[in-house]
Amino acid sequence: MAVVYDVHTHVGLDQGFFLRGWWPYAATAQNLLELMDASGIDRAVCFPFTLPSAFDPYAFASSGQIRLLPQRVPFDRENELLGMEIERLDKNQRLLQFAMFDPARCVKEQVRLIEPLIGRIKGLKAQTTVIQSNLRTLLDEARPIMELAQRNDLPVLFHTAVAPSDAWAQVKDCLDVARAYPGVRFNLAHSLRFHGALLREAAKLPNVWVDCSAHLVHCQLARESAAAVAPVADRLEADYTQPARVLATIHEMLGGRCLWGSDNPFMSWCADVIRVIYSYADEAAVLHALPGDVQRSIASDAPEAWLFGGAR
């Protein structure tokens, strides 16, 4: 029987989000496993929250500043702590830990901290928007991180953006990085914000997969023509009142390299003036509404190809 994967979840704590009044700001491995059980999900990729304790949470909460604290390195505690939590609670080894990294700060120090985790972690993850860290640095001064991934056959997951105001995680930059490292398997998140031309471009790259994390939020944003998704002129033509049909269309475009991910707990997002709330069960219901062969492709076959390549 095929194993069903969720390729995009967060576990941990974000003090900066909490102090700023943003939600969600925390999730535990135990809660994630319970949600998976309730929705028929066997295994999940998980990684820490996006603003680690190495950054001043009070500066972020009061003025949105991203200020690295003295003698700290991004994710210097979170990656190790998540591994400890998984070891304590995940007795059946259902959670696949990815280490989070920041491509713009303390690169050598991060590599030094991640190297002892090789064997325990199954990949690397970057969410560069929140920490305002330009992904393009992976093409030059942050090359050691990609070399670490290549050397250890670690798949890599990138948060993506298309909004002009986001200078840190543009889909075009993610695709450039993927082209520069053809030996690394990449997952570009959030359905590339439904940008039709960029989805077609991603489909041409054999080392690129695309996940649908926070699919319901993005379908709602498309219906509202919000800036976080591609504008109408660039947007994939689809009926965004029918999320399962949208996902089936993306799957067909990508030729077997579409991945199912919930983004738990960020299938909901309440921050400043935005309030969008969905549940894990809501996201899983979209998956289960798809035809059986499409479900197997995006939740079993494609995740295993991205995660493990030709070997398990």
C-alpha cells in the first residue's frame, strides 16, 4: 500500500510572531502526528518555524526589524531542538526532519552546525521572506550550503513569492538556483503562487518539484486578487472556487512533479490586517477529493521521488 506524505509542515515556536500578535506561532510534533492520524497521512516532512530565536523578537514585534543577536547564528538552536523533539515523540519514525537555514548570514557557521545532523536530517529548508534573506546569495557567497546539500544528497525546499514587494524569495530566483545545481532535487513551495508561465518553466526542469502547501489560503487569495498570488494576467487559468480542480490542473501541468503539503500550521494566517483560517482536515479533504491516481501521484510517488531520488 502506498505511503501518503505531507511534504511541508512546521514544528516549533516563534516568539516574534507571538509578541507581534501574529497567529499561528507554535506547533508540536505530537499535535502534528495527531492531525496526520485523523486525516490518513502516514509521513510528513517537518522543519522549524521561520523567525528563529537568534533574531531579536522584540525588535521584530515592535517595528518589524530583523536583527541578529550577538554571538548567535540563525537556527543554531532550533534544528537541534526539533531533532530532540522528534526523537522523544515520534516512535514510529513518521516525521522527516529538514534543517532550516538562512542563505545570507553566518553561512560557514550554519554549515558547521548542520554537518553533525547529517544522517538525522533528510533535507534543507529556507523561508527567506520572513528573515529578509535574499535567496540569490546561494549562487555566490552562500554556495557552501548548496554544496552541503549536493555532497549529502539532501533535497531542498524553498518558500516562494511573486509579489514585487518580496525581494527575497522570488520564484525566478528559485528557478535560477535550481538551474545552477542540477544535481540537487528542489521543491518550490506554494504552487508558485499560481503563476502560469513560471509553472510551465518549472515543469521543464527535471530537478524541480512544486508543492501546493496552504492551497486553500492561496485559492482564496486568488479569488480576492490579492498581491500574494500572481495577478490575473499571469495567473494559471482555473476555477479557484474549486480547489481540488485547481490542484488537478497543476498536477497535469507538472507531469508527475506536483507534491501535496499542508503547511501546517500555516494553512491559517492571522497577521496585522489579514485573517484566513483553515484546518489540517480542510487541506487533506482537497487531497482526498482527487481521483485515486492523482492522489497517489502527488502524495506518494512524487514525494518519494523528490525525497529519495532513485534510492530509499
